[in-house]
Amino acid sequence: MSFCSPEDLIIHKSIAGRGQDEMDVQSIISRQKGTLDLPYIRYWLGIFAGLLETDDILNRFEQAWRKYGPES
């Protein structure tokens, strides 16, 4: 059985952007912060932000990263 990576789940939930999704992203960051591939996440969120013509996707992730990332 295959599962998506934490990075791909963060990307998916960041795009969906619902309240529960934002809480899930925060939780994933808190639990996986030492192992996340940030360039990969930022790359794909940037691609989707461009396609959807919004910076909110990347901004929400960066805000969560600052709050729940390695220095939290």
C-alpha cells in the first residue's frame, strides 16, 4: 500500500486551505520539521500559487513554518 509523503500532504492541504487543512499542516510541520524537504514544498506551492494566481498558498505555509518549524 502506498501513501503520500508528508511534503505532498502539506502541498495538498495548503492548496485546499480549509480550516482543518491548515491545522493539519501545522501538525505535520510540528511532527516532521526535522525531515521535511522545504525546497520541494516551496517549489510546488510556488507552481500552484502561480497557476491559481494567488500568493496565499505559499504565504500560509511560510507563516505555519515560522510558527511551528524547527525553532518553535
